[in-house]
Amino acid sequence: MNVNSTNLGHAMNLAPLLDVQSVCKSFRKPDGDELVVLENVNLTLRPGEIVGLLGRSGSGKSTLLRAIAGLELPSGGKVNYLGKPVEGPAAGIAMVFQSFALFPWLTVLENVKLGLEALGHPEVDTRSRSLKAIDLIGLDGFESAYPRELSGGMRQRVGFARALVVHPNILLMDEPFSALDILTAETLRNDFLDLWGEGQLPIKSVLLVTHNIEEAVQMCDRLLIFSTHPGRVVSEIAIDLPHPRHALDPRFRALVERVYVEMTSKPRGDRTGHKAERFPGTGIGTTLTHVSSNLLSGLLEAVSEPPYNGHADLPAIAEALSMDVDELFPVAEALQLLRLAEIEGGDIKLTREGSEFVKAETDERKRLFARHLLTYVPLAAHVRRVLDERASHSAPKSRFFDELEDYMNEEAAEQTLRTIISWGRYAEAFAYDDARQAFSLENPA
Amino acid sequence: MRLDRLPTLVLRNRFVPGGWDVLAFVLVFAFLIYVAGAAHGLTGSLSMLEATPISLAPSALVGYAARTALRMLIAMLASLLFTFTYATLAAKSRRAEIVLVPLLDILQSLPILGFSITIVFFLSLTPGRVAGAEMACVFLIFTSQAWNMAFSFYHSLRSIPHELDEAARSFRLSPWMRFWRLEVPFAMPPLIWNMMMSMSGGWFFVVAAEAIDLGNTKVTLPGVGSYVALAIEQRNLGAIGWAIAAMFVVILIFDQLLFRPLIGGADWFRLEQEAGLMPSNSWALTMMRRSRFLGVVSRLFVSILNIGFKARGQVVVRPRDLPRNPGQRLGDFLWYALIALIGVIALVKAVQFVFTEITLAEVGHVVGLGFLTFLRVGILIAIASAIWVPIGVYVGLRPRVANIVQPIAQFLAAFPVNLIYPIVVSGIVLGKLNPDIWLSPLMILGTQWYILFNVIVGASAIPPDMRYAGQNFHVRGWLWWKRIALPAVFPFYVTGAITASGGSWNASVVSEVAEWGQERLQASGLGAYISHATGTGDFRRTVVGIVVMALFVVVLNRVFWKPLYARAERKFRMS
């Protein structure tokens, strides 16, 4: 084996640390059907590389990370770590959490010591190793502080120190920078990459879950892009830019653009023979992500204005509005669903009605929105039809909830109904009374 | 040069006791001496106890108060032990959960005096000795403390934040380490709050617990409770006054030496800073933190825990969502069948036991009495709400007033109702009033404060912006109450009212009957029925009484309080 094992150039020649083979994860719904969140995922992690899992929320990337961490068991397929199946949290795999997950009643030092104590290390050793990790990650002087006394960035440093102190072979990172402000996230990322580049970190490789495209391009050697519902790897992109990488470098921009294109392209293959519900807007079983009408009109207006004039590059508009993928994509997709905009090849383009919407006054906007809502969103049309048919012109929420549960889990059904309620209210297509938990056609006069 | 600075600098690195150490030493040794003295009485025989009757001399109260306080402390420790085991088992084992949680719900709604039927069992453990009677007494106090603590701990265990649970599992904490490093610290703040409530509850029933009277079995253990019982029997108002003073001192000591340090410490356990009314400055906590002597003691405790951590070092932690295999399903089935069988047998036995002497008509009569008590509780809660909600809002919006009112209300909540008997009984007799009406206020005497507490907390949690908005739009008078104050405190009020209602049912046993010397007043109600049954040692009627009461409380909770609470949570909770 090569001495310089953290060097990227040799990564491909080494035996894999982690081998994920056709992993699936599904949950059983109350009616006995399976809900698939992760479908046939393969992944190999070799020493010396940082691999990114990139996808929207609901793409199952966090579920995959938890399966690798041994926190959840996959429903099918294999997760092998060093050739042995993962059947619970493994000793050489440590995790950094999105919400830090620090114990508020333990000091920085005690939090960091925790992992070693659990392994039964002698106290002297535990203490010196923990202090070293704290030192390395730039927390010197904060040993006796409690997490609540620290800023978000410092808290996540504790999260890193706590994971590094156990000298894991694989460091799992679950959106570790997404709870931080932009500047802090940038600093922490750069510090981490510096230590990684200098070979100072006691780890062999990193698996990073993120929905931030720039972050993924900046940090990773390889990216796996996930689709949603169900989560599958739709493409893999190798990133061989040398470190340090600069966001303004044309090659960096080209890669970011390429990832956007991959993420907005329609799923390839199996268009036939699968449930129609998978494609947006073709059935009442489509999971809707809640996007407020303010955001919808906000994005329409932004795209219609110069310099875009109705046709914008997604990375460019994301940067102009300082929104990341997880915020921007649901809005863009909702617009696509409502046929107010089209998305193709990393670009967003207003439709004729989209442009009309922007020019219209409030009442006219609502009328246009209502027309599109009832035409292109089958669930909205369904709700309206049921209300029209009933003599009382009202129907309990549970009626639609039960129907949705045939297609999705409880949480998604709840979210979808929330979206329909909010859109229906904006369009004045129907009303909803939260106290009675019922839809109706009455509008308060 | 200032000399007073020098010593601390010079001495810092050596183990020389400082001022806080002296204080800690004095307190710790005083405690040890007092425990030893109080424990001495345990070995005696019951006949010896009868030979030394309770004295009403104020000087005797010092010893009595110490004995009573020690009993409550032991009961509190037992409650903690019960909490840590029972609630943990309920939260961790699916099979245990389906039995333990409903059982706890019922235990919680049983009137505490109903547990006095267990006294005979304890007395029979050590025939002729004081130890058995002491155990019975501590057990009775325990039954007034343990249930809500266990519930609070169970709820905390079930609501451990997801990410902390994942962190604990991914770092492979052993169950023992997980318990002390994650579960106990997380559950601490609500548990301490419940311990304080339990302590108040314990005082409320200490009179009944110390002066055991089961018809032909009479045991009087030396303590404040027995002192009060004797003072009532002899109509000695002066002694009642001394007892109140002694109680006040003991409550103050518990507050200063036990609860304030705990609250101060628990503040560190909170996930986020929440609006809380509990005082967090504590000189005793400062003493514990600064005293090196106590530092050594606490380090010793921690290292004992650490031995536990190391001993269980390597543990394979399994993921949570393992699918259930057929073997487990069969086990589940057998388990449910077993529980059903035990339930049926218990039901048959109980019915046989009760109906050998009691007719169905009498049971119907008892249910009727239950409705009378139900009526009383309902009216009293309504009246108490009308009084305390406005006052609570007024106080809660003024932090300075709240700081004064809060400890007073806490003391009043602990006030045993028996101490009010003289006033109430004399008043009713002199004014020739109807005891069915005028004994009723006793029921809510100790429990109304929970409404006040919670409304104060709710009002102080109203965001300033909301108050400013009200002022800005000139929202005043009834509109202000209707649109701002009442909705804002409603969820808190419901929490308080649930506690007050449950407590009032419980208190009815000591409130529907009042004695002052030979004067004995009785209202008709379920409480008086139970009180009479235990007083004459009639087990069957005691059982019927407490079962009917438990049914009333459980049904009321299910059909009224819980839905109301859920609604309040959904509609009015901010954020």
C-alpha cells in the first residue's frame, strides 16, 4: 500500500473502505403497501477521497447516510465496511450532524471526550487526545465552555472535534454547514479543506451529504446526484480541479452549471411501465412541496426583469437571489407544475401565462392562478370537484388525507395538503377551516 | 498593600478550606447527626412508642420536624428510584409500556388515603417494631410523590431530541452511559419541577400518614403530622401556630438547600433558554460549586459513574427499526394473552372480594356520592379560575411582583388542610352553616395555586411585541382580555387546571370531613365515604370508594381535560 494514502491520485488503486451494493429503503404504509425512498443505490468509497451525495430534500441521501452510519437498516442490499456488513454503529465511522447534536449539559471538552469514553479508553489518553482534537479544530481556550455559550460556527467545530477524536476511517457529514450563515460556513469549509489537504486529519475519507451545489463542487472529488421520489443515483460527476478551488474560476463555474443541468434534467430511462404518479402533475398522488404564493410571484418577477427578461440561468438567479438549491428548486418546480414557467437544461423560462401573471394586477393574478391551479394540479381539481358535488359544499380534511396516504407517507401527505390549502386560499378556489379541519366553498364575506 | 488579597493568592494551590468549605462542613455534619438521631428511633418497639406520647411543647417540635423531614426525604429518594426504574422500563420496553403507562395513570388518580390499606402489610413485616410503621408512613408519603415524577420522566424519555439520540447511538454509548449522559440530564428540568410539586403534595398528606388510624390499629409516629393531629384533638390553637411555624422553617430549608441548587443546576440542562419563573440564583449552589470539600465528594460520585461506563465499555448498539420476526410476534401474542388473563382473574377476584358484603345498590350510592364530589370540584375550579386567572395575568406581567408572589404561593400549596380545620369548623358551628357547602372550599385550598402558578408563567411568556401591539392599537378593557390575555395564557391555564382538578379529588378525602376536638363535621360525598371507610378499617368499602374515584378522575381526564389540552395546544400555543 502506498505510504501517501491520503493522496487523491492513488485513491482508485486502493481497496474500498466502504461498499454499498443495491441498497433500497422502503417504509410500510398503513395499508400494507411499500413506500420506496431509496432505490438500488451503489457506492464505493476509497481511502483518500471526499465523495458528495447531492440531491434535494426527499431524495433519500440522508437515509443512505444513516444506513451507512448503522443508525437505520436498509430494506434491501448490502452495506459493507472493510468487507464486513454494517449491522449497527461501527467503530470506525463517525458522524457530524446538521444540527450539531451537542449535549447542552456537557462542556466542549466533555462533549469531545464522549466518543472515547464510550469506547472505554483510559482517562489520561482520552483527555490528551480530546485536547489535541480541540486544538486542531481551532477551539483552544473554549474547553470549559458550554455549547450554549458558543456561536453556531464554534458549535459545529465541536461537532467536528467530537467526530475526529475517535480517529474514524470514514467521516460522515450530514449537511454540516447548512445551519450556519454563509460567511461562517465558508470559513469552516476552508479550514476543514486546509487540514484535509495537509493530511492533518486522522481520517481516511469523507462522505458529504449536501444540497448546496457550490459546496459540493468545492469540497468533493466525486459527486453522486440523486433524484427524488424515489431516491436514485441519476449521475456521477468526477471533479478533478486542484485545491484550493475558486468559485470564480471558469472551470469551477462550468462544473456548477453541469450539476445544475444534471439536477434539472428529467429522469432517464423507464418512462414507460411505471406509475404515472412519478411525473409532476399527472395524478393526485403527486407530493407537493409547500411554496408560498409570495415566493412564486417573487421568482416570476425576478426572472421577468432585466437582465433575464423571462429566461434565466438557474445558477445565476440562485446567486442573485442568494437562495440555495433546496430553496430555489421547489419554487421553480411549482412554477413548472402550474405551467407558469419551464425548466430545462439548468435554465428557467417563463411561459406566456407566466409573463401575463407578472404584468397583471392582484385580482387578475388570482384568477389566472386559480385557472392554472384547477387545470394543472389534479389534487386541487379533485378537492374542488368533491366540494361542488356535495350538497353541504364542505368536506373533512381527513377524507383527502386518507386518499393521499395511498401514495405517500403521512408527513408528505400532511405537507401536500398544506400546500393545496395555501394555494387554494390564494386562488380563492376553496376555503379551509382549521378549527373544524374541513374544506368548504364558503368565503368569509 | 491590601492584605486581604494576599491569602487567596498564596493559598490557591493548596487544599485549605475556604469560607464556603466551612459552611459546607457544618451543613453536611449537621445533616449526618440529624439522620443518625432520627434513625435511632427506628429500632424501638411499638410499645415503647406508646409509652412516650406526643408532646405539644414547642421545644419538642424541633425533633418532630426533623423526623418528618427525614421521612419526606426518604420518600423522595424512593420516588426517584421508582421514577428511574419504572419510567425507564415503560419507555424502553414496548411490552412493558402497554401495561405500565395505563397503570401509572390509574395509580395517579387513586386518592392517597386509599393506599392506607397497605399499612397492615407493612406492620406485619416487623411485628411490634417501629420500623414497619415507619415504612408504612414513608410509603404513604411516597404514594403522594412518585406518580407525577414517573410520568414526567417517561414523557421526557419519549421526547429525547432525534439528533441527540442519533449522536448517542452513533458514538455507541452503552445503555448505562446513555442514561446518565443523555436521558437523565435531558429529563431533569421538568423532573425537578415535579419533585417540588410532589414535596408539596407530601406535606398535604403528612398528617394522615404519621397518625395512622385504621379502626383498631392506631400508630402515632413522632412527627409534625402527629403533633398537628394531637393539637386538633385537644383544640390547642397555640400548638397549631407552632406547627405552622415549624413547617414553614422545614419548607424553607428544603427550598434553600435542595430545590434552589437543583434548579440552578438544571438551568444548565436546558436545551434553550426558555421563559421560566423559577428562581435560578442560589447561595447553596454557589457553596457547592466553590467548596472544594463538596467538589471532592462530587468527583467521587462522578468517578463511580465512570466505573459503570468503563465496565460496560464495548456494547454493540443495534439500529432501532429492526423488523419484527415471527418469533417476536408470537411472543407479543403470548404477552398480551397473559396480561388479559391476569386482568380477568384480578377482576373476578376483586368483584368476589367486594360483593361478599356490599350490594350493587351501595355501589350505585357510591357513584351518586361521586357525582356530588364531582359537582363540588367543578364549581370550585370555576370559582378559583375566576379569581386566580385575572390575578395571575396581572402578576405575570409584572416580574417584580411575580418574584414576591411565587414563593408565597409555593408555601401555600404545601399547606396541610388539617391546619385550617380549627377556623373552618369553629366558623361553621358558630354560624350554623351547612357543611355540605362550607366544607367544600377546603378541597381547593392547596390545589388552586397550580392555576395561579401556571397563569403567571403563561402571562410572563407573552412576547413583549404582542403587548406593544395591543397598546399601539389601543386594545383595552374586556377586548384586551378576550383577544390577548386570555388566549395567551389559555394553554398554561389548562395545564394548571388539570393539576388542580386531580388534586382536589384527592383532597376531598381529607376535606369532606373536618374535626376540631370533639366537633366533627361531615359533608356527603365520595371523599367522606372513603375517609369513613379507612377510619373504620373497612377494606371492602375503601376499595369500592377508591375504584369509583379513580374511574371518575380517569374518565374526566379522557373525555374533558385531554381533548381540551390538545385543542389549547393546537390553537393557542405560540410558535
